[in-house]
Amino acid sequence: MNFKLVYSSVILAFLYLATSYIYVHQLYSSLTNQKFKEISHEMKTNVETLIHEKQEAITLVSLALATSENIQHVLLKKHENNFDYSSLSLKLKQETSLKSIWFQILDAKGNSFYRSWTDKTGDSLLDARIDVAQMIKNPHVISGISAGKFDITFKSMVPIYDNNNFLGVIETIAKFDSVATKMKKRDVETLIIVNDKYKDQLTEVEKKRFVENYYIANQEPNKELLGMLKSARVKDYINIEGLIVDKEKNIILTVYELKDMNNEVMAHLLMSKKLSNIDMRQIELSVEKIITVLAIVFVILVLLVYYFYTRNYKKFIQKQNEKLEESVNVKTKELQRLANYDALTGLPNRLLFLDRLKQHLKHATRDEESVSILFLDLDRFKEVNDTYGHNMGDALLKHVAVRLIDSVRDEDTISRLGGDEFTIILHNTDNEDMIKVANKIQRKMQEKFVIDGIELSTTFSIGISVFPKDGITSELLIRNADTAMYKAKEAGKNGYQFYNSQMTELAFARIELEKSISDALKLKQFKPYFQVKVDAQDKSVVGFEALIRWIHPTKGIIPPDDFIPFAEEIGIIVDINKFMMQESMIIFKRFKAKGLKCGMLSVNVSSEQLGDYSYVEDVEECLKNTGFDAKDLDIEILEGQNIENKNRVAEILRSLKGLGTTMSIDDFGTGYSSLTYLKKLPIDNLKIDRSFVRDIPKNKDDMSLVQTIIALARSLHLKVIAEGVETKEQAEFLKKSGCNVLQGYYFSRPIPEHECEIYLKAKS
């Protein structure tokens, strides 16, 4: 009996170990293959995104140039062209990712009117290029990839119109191999293999750039990939199905088919990634845990056999079988949990996420409901790992997972896809609910994480896609949400972005306001209103402050508080201020031409301009264009403006002072300027903020404070201007206290040009 038990135990142990080995091996292979498929898919998705972004970029350049009045005028008048866009190409190279870009302009008959890369013009392209013939016949935007005599390139053609009159075409051309350079930054080597049918077309390239009859479009192709291609048949590589894992060469290979403007395959992008650069820690960790569980189960089995051997076999075996069955069930559930949940955060992993998303889409299709995908990526997470190590990074991910759970409903699914990427499934929610969730997540992330006594800060860039509007498959929804997430990162991180243009009413309002402000600037709806400044002693006019008003055709006068903050946010405030300064100078010139004494012109400057050296150039340009005397220009700087680089601001102000202008600190007393800093600035005047003048003479504290500011200004040899003067008592107090100039409704409200002219004539 004992012999049979031992014999059976040995056989069972052997079977258990063999089965465990096979199971672990198959599981590891399965997880590894899945990881490689994900890497292959990621490479293809990344290169597709880069191609799409490059096409969009050159199309935007073409669209912008197509509206150039200079180009339209020359094409319309048939003047001899004198275009030179080399500076534009250089600017694009310095400021954008468009490093190699050329331009060509065609007239309405398909003749070359201008080429940025050669002086040759006047030749017809109708017979040489099918796409040009199509464009002339049916003008429309054409964008894509094509092969020419010199290389394969991105091309974008946009028709040029004057009203409805077709004038010609602007074509923007960019090198294609920049895609390979960008992929290399992502640890992916890319070889661009142009199909052999284009060999006769590529007449101006070196023969050494061909392998068999296939053209290699890379300027500096990867030597390893090129060597592999030359050592075998090209078709063996361009016809790869799925992916190839070459452990000997330590690489994973995959191929992306590149299509031309006619949607035909024109090239194959052979991409490789080093296996050693792929993070397999998660798989290894999962397998190690499974092996640990199997080892524990094996030890339990050995102990059970020993126990059976020393006790009453039948009763013991019956009882232990029940326990063993229960233990196996628990371990089975544990294995299932390990297979479906992230080991670090405890959140559902990619497998469970995809399964739940599939179920959500199934129910949503049946019930005609929506499903939303939020794709979240931590901003600057790599900095945490690089600075504090991966252990700290893992701890941060755990804390982030907890905050995400607190941000959504119990029925919503949060998962960790890997690395610092998370996803959330929201069932049957509208745009407003999605934005509430995104905002709640951002608020949660604003609180600092304290881990082992170290304070860490991080934020999320969030992309949102919605079923069925943005896709009906899991893959498409995830990809679109991922695309939107990258757009959120491009927009400055710590924000969210919908994949499509459907936004909340607030988002639409912001878009409409941005367009309205841009249109208002083009249509000159912004008008300067002038508020007089008078001498405190004799009440004579010493100048005016130019204040902006938006004269809307349907809404009437829009006050600056309703649009200036938003204009500063979107960056158009620089153009608005420049326009206002030049318009005000022109009006003042008209006043002076009529013999009216209008004194100094005061204009405001934004904090964005104050930190940019180009503002000095803008002022010089306005002075030159209008013939305005710089000594009559006063530039007002808000004391409370957020100044990041005080030394640079001081240098800019000194440059402005060098032009002959006057400088004033506006709203003095409301900011936090130190006296030391004020002494460094070339300031001529201090303007006391209206909040200190409003309650004079009722508020004794304000009266004392105003007298203190006036005394301070005198000690710094500065003139004092008081704004917000609305009563005779205020004017008399300020005059007696030594204030030099007064401004406010007591003398005049801000008035438009024609009223200002009447006012000046009355004062003459």
C-alpha cells in the first residue's frame, strides 16, 4: 500500500511539473508574442501618425500661401515674378519640424511661374504631371506622397483664387525621409523602400541608392537594415506578414505599406526595433508570480502526500481532496486575476480592458447608446524615473491609480495599458459629463503626491473618442483617443482634447470668440477711445490714454474685460496692441495736422510683449509707418504684470527709452514691485491706481497711502499721475498733495476720435 502511494506520488509529481513547465512556457510565449504584436502595431501607428501630421503641416502651409495677396496680385497682373521664399523655408526650418521644404507656383494654364529651388520657370507641366493636369481641369486641394525625378516627397497643391477667379496653384514640397529621422528618436530604425515600378521615374538619383530595382529613399539609411536587404531578396522583406522576430540580430521587424495620391502602394517602410529596448519586466514579473504560485501548490501537494503516508489514508485523502479542490479554485482565480489585472496597480490590464470594451460596444450597439474612451498619459513621468528611480515611479503609479478610482463612477472601467498610459471607459455619457470627468481628474492631479517624504507633481494629457461617432471598433476608438491625447500634449499638456470637433457649448463659444476676435482685427472693428489727462494745477490738456473698444456690428460696443483676457490667452493680444498703437498714432497725427494740442499719447503693453525683444521692433515700425514723434509716446506698464525675466524686461525698457519714449508704471500700489527693482527700470511716471482714489476724501487710510506714494515718487524723481478722479474734492486733494497729472470721469470719460476732436477744439 505504501509503495503504491509513493509510486503514485512520484508519477503525479512528474505530471504536475511537466504540465506546469508546459503551461508556463506557453504562457510566456503567448505574452511575449502579444507584446511583440503591440510593438509592431505601435510602430505602424506611429509612422502613420507622423506621415499624416507631415501631410497636414505642408497642406496648412499651402493653404496659408494660397491666400497671399502678393501671390494673387502677381498672378492676376501677370507681372514678372520676383518671389523669394527662401527666408520662409529658413523660418520653417528653425521654428517647425519642416526642415527641407520647397515651393512652386503655377499659373492657371499649368505653367511654372516660380520655383524656390531653381530659376527655371515658364515650362508647362500639363503633360509631365497627371496631378497638375487634374488640378487645372478641376481645381481642388490635392495632398499626398509622390515620386519625382529626384526623390519621393510629400506634396500639397492648393488652388489660388481672386474672388471666384482661378489664378493658379501653390505647391508645397517636403522631403519624405524626415519620417525616418523622427522614428529613430523613438528607437525605431526605418528603411524607405520605393517600389521598382518607379525606377524609370527616378532619373536624377545616384545608382548606388538602388537595391535590385528598388530605390532606398533614406539620405542616411541604417547600415544593418540595408545590409540585410542586400543579403537577400527585397521581396522577402517587403512582403513580411505581420512581423518577424530575429533573436540572433536582436531585432523585431515589421513593414508598413505607403500609398501614393492614387491610393496605390508606392513604397514599403521596413521598420526595426531592438529587442533589448523592449521592456519585458511586466511579463517576467507575471510569469515569476505564476511560477511562485505553482511552486507553492507543488509544496502543498508534497506535504499532503507526506501527511497521507503517516495517517489514515482513506479518511485523510477524502478530506484533503476537498481542501485541495478549494485551494485549486482559489489559485485558479488568482491565476485569472494575474492574467487580467495589472500587478502593480491592481487595475484591469489591457486584456481585461479590451474584453470589457467589447462588451460595452456590444450593448451600446444594441441599445443605441454611446461609449466614451478616455486615453490618459502622464506628463513628464520619465523625469520622475530618471530623477528618483523606477521604484519611485512605480509608487507614483500606484498613487495615481487611487486618484483615478476616486474620479469616476463604480460602473466605469479604469485600466492601465502599460508604462504611464491609462484608459477609462464611460458608458452612455454626453460631452458635458466627459468634460466633468476630465476636469475632475485634472483637479485631483493638482494635489501634490508625497511619497517617502518626497513631493512629486504630475498631470495628465487626455484624449477622448466616442462610439459610434469616432469609430465602431475597439482598435479605432483606442487609436483615435490616443491621437487626441497627443494633440492634447501638443497643446501644452495638462489638458484634454476630443478626437473630433464636437465640443461643449463653452468650447464652441471659445472657438467662436477666437474667430470673432481674429475677424475683428482684420475688419478693423477695434477702435481707440481716448481719456484725457490734465495738468493738476491749471487743468490744461497734457495727453490722452488710448483705451481699446470693440465696435461689434451686431452687439455694439464690447468692453475690453469681455475679450482682452481671452486674447491674451490665445496670443493674439500682441497683434491687437500693435494695431491699436498704430491707429492711435495716426489719429494723433490728424489732430496735430489740424493744429490741436493733444499732448502725450499713452498706450498699454501686455506682459507677453514686455518679455519679447520684438516689441521694440514693433514700436519702431509703428513710429516709422506713421511718422509719429517718439517723445510724444508714453508706454504704460502694469505693476501687477507677471514678469518672469526681470533683467530682460529692464533691457527691453531701456531699448524703448533709447527711442525717446516715456515710461509709466500703471496701477501702482496693486502689485508687488520692490523699490530696488523699480530703481533699475527707466521709469518716468507713477500712476496711482483708481482703487486708492475712489474713497477720497472719506477714507483717511487711502489719503495717507496716496500721500506716501507721491512722496515716494518724488524721492525717485518721478512724476505722479492719478487715475479714477471722479469728483472735485478728489482733484483738489490730489493737487494739494503734489500730484502732477489727473485722469478720470471728472474731466472726461473715454471718447472716440470725433468726440475727442470736439473736446480739443473746445479747449483751444
